[in-house]
Amino acid sequence: MKLRLKKFDVAAGRPIVFMDHDDARKMDVNVGDRVEISCGGKKIIGRADIVEGYVKSGEILLSEDIVKFINLKPGVDVNVDLVSKPDSAEFIRKKMNDKELNKNEIFSIISDVVNNALTEAEIAQFVVAVYKNGMSHRETIDLTHAMCQTGTVLKWKSKIVADKHSIGGIAGNRTTPIIVSICAAAGIIMPKTSSRAITSAAGTADVIETMAKVDFPAKELQRIVSKVGACLAWGGSLGLAPADDKLIKIEKILKLDPESQLLASILSKKLSVGSTHVLIDIPYGEGAKVSKKGAEKLGERFLWLGKKLGLKIKVIFTLGNQPIGNGIGPALEMMDVLRVLRRDNPPKDLETKALMMAGILIEMVGKAKNGKGEEMAYKLLESGKALKKFEEIVNTQGRVRDGLKLAKYNQTVKAEKSGFVKKIDNKEMNNLATIMGCPVDKGTGIYLFKHIGDKVEKGDDLVTFYAEAKEKLNEALMIFKTKMPIEVK
């Protein structure tokens, strides 16, 4: 059926097709059915919604996702067709029943995720099935290839392209901008793409966005890297492993991060961006995503998969039983990064970890002999060369003004007794920062004054909370005082 597009600006976050009741009845379309919209040789599958009053017979309303994808203008005629449930829905059911999927079935699922042929509920079923039943090595390799090959793959002139990744979950821990700046200053090509927050208060892309633009098409990103040797970009705008971003969106809602999808997510992005040498950071311990034993097991899988995928991978295990740095939240974490780069009373734990990781990468690519990489990294940081490179990256990507402004309301919690900090709950600190608006409200979050082992006197500042709304601030304060994620004894 041909229907005329009516002007209607709505960002639904997914492809939605709004139809008149009579047109829907003629096509036998019910709410939630899959319908294909096509025009000018392009097509996309969306979900049907039936409305009255907003659209009349012969017209159609489309969400922003569809309009932008096909590049439609109001008044144009589009073809609307009812499409059947894809085979991939049955393959998901197969995985839910703990059956192993073959290569074609996995590619079918990922292709349909990318093409919007699966509902959010069906994608959620796939995430839960993988979380519950796991994936074999072979399935994980096929999932990685499928996620990579259904998106853009970048090529570089350099034979060596470095990258790093942390599996996340640790509040703060914003080492990436520091590492990239140091490595790029050392002459290493490092096109770093990052995700937004999944389980933490801020992802690297959320943090960089307080200083610079992070979303670019592939050609623009290649221009940036060719000019300054590195970038700090959001992977979601590049079309790199596009299924990953859709899976992450569902994982965030479900608060699940299945191991096989985590592996495939990370490694597919590394393959897509053209990386050859990758450093993987796996934080472990109380409050982290994995225990030490779990970290070692995950590390073995990374190394095995990396070898099979043609990547040179090194895995490090870092203690993740507390936040890294002082800031938790986009602007606060960027302030920590700047303090390290500017040599301005930096958080020592953040600086130490970033230097260690930068040193390993420098050695991995042959820029320094074994045991000398960290020394080289320190010299690049102390000399100001890393800061200069960071500024070059920010200016080339497009500097953002006033991004480091903190939220309107704040309140500091003081220690009720003297002693030593015995515990800081990572998960609860991330949760509190999220309650106050992280990562959407860039200036919200938590400033942490003490770390595990620090001496505390009664009345000392423990944390300062930042929020844009008093209600959110009060809610976070109430939860903090109830759960006491910082333990002083």
C-alpha cells in the first residue's frame, strides 16, 4: 500500500510506523506487527502502532529513525508492506532452549538486529538466552564475525594500530583519554572508539563529550586520525558493529552483560576499527563485574579468541574493589583526566594505572624495550607532550564549550566517626550517580574524597553529590545513608 508521509517529528529511539485504523485494517496490520517501509530503493522494517486523530486514511507518520535512514521528506509517497516473523526469531527460541547455534543462524540473528527485523522483546530474549546458557568458543567467534561484518570496517595505512579496552563496571576509572594521549604522543596510531555507559555512571564517550564532539561518520574519523594520529570517538555513530549498540541498549535495560556478548562486543569493535594490537583490562574483586578466578577465566577466552581472530592481545588483571580517581560522572571524571594531563595535583591511582597501561601498549608495538615502556609514558606525560596531543585531538574533533559545568545542586556528606575506610561499594556508587542523572546530565555525579585505607577523622568530607534536581539529590542522599556504600571502621 502507498501512503503519504505526514510531517511529524518524534524520536522514539526505534523505528515506529503510525498508521490510521482503516488503513491498518485493510492491510491486516495489528499493533506490534512488522511493516516494511520502502522508498527510492531504500527500505527499513519498523513496528506498527495504530493511532486515531493524528493521521487520516492515506497518510502515515514515521519515527525519526525511519525518516533519517531513508532520507524522507514530508509529502512523499512510501510503500508500506506487512512482513512476516523472521526465521531468526526461531533461532533465538532455539538458544533459549540451550541449543547451540550454527554460523548461519547467528548471522541471521545479528543481521535482523541490524535491520530492525526483531522486536526489542525478541532481542531481550536473545540477551537473556546468552546470559543464561552461554556460548561455545565457536559460537562466540561466529558472533564476533557477524557483529563486525554487518557494519563498517575501517582500513589504515599503518601496519600497527593500537587499542585498549576495559570490561568496565568500576566507577571513575577514566584511563582511556590519558592512555590515548600518551600513546599518540609516542607516535602510535590509536583510533579509539568507545561506548556510552552500560553498567557504570559514565562511559568514555560520555566523558569525552564534555570536551569535544564524539559522533562522526567513518570518513571524518579517518581524517581526524590521519591528522593527529588518534581519536576519542563514540563507536555508535560510525556504523562499526551496529548490532552491538542495539544489544547494549537492551543489556542496559535488563542490567545484564553476558560474557560471550561482552567478548564479541569488544573484539568485533576492535576488528571493525582496524586494530592489530589490543590491551584488555579486566578489573576484579568485590564490587567488580568478576572475581579474580572469573577474571582469569575471561582473560583466557580473550587470548584464545584474539589468536583465532588474528589480533595480538595482552590481558592485565587489575584490582577493582573501589572507584578509580575522585570523580564519578562525565564532567567530574573529565576533571580528573585534565588534572593528570596538566600535572595539577592528579589523582594518583588514576595516574598510576594509566601510566602502567600506556607503558604496556608502548612495549607491545615496539616503541620501547620490555620494562621501559612506563618510563617513556611518564616522560611524555611529565613533559606536557601528552597534554598537547590531547588538546590536538579535542580541537580536531571539535571543542565543546562549557561542558565541564557542574550540576546546580550539591551536598557534601561528612564522616560520622573516625577510623579508616574499609570498603567502597562500586555498584552502589554507580547506582547513586545514575539516580542523580548520570550520564545524561553531564554535570551530575559524585566527588569522592577518600579511598580504601585512607584515615578519616570525624567531620571529614567523604563525598559530594551533584544533581540538577533537588528531588534526585535527596533520593541519592537517602539511599547513601541507608545503604552506607562507604564503610569507615
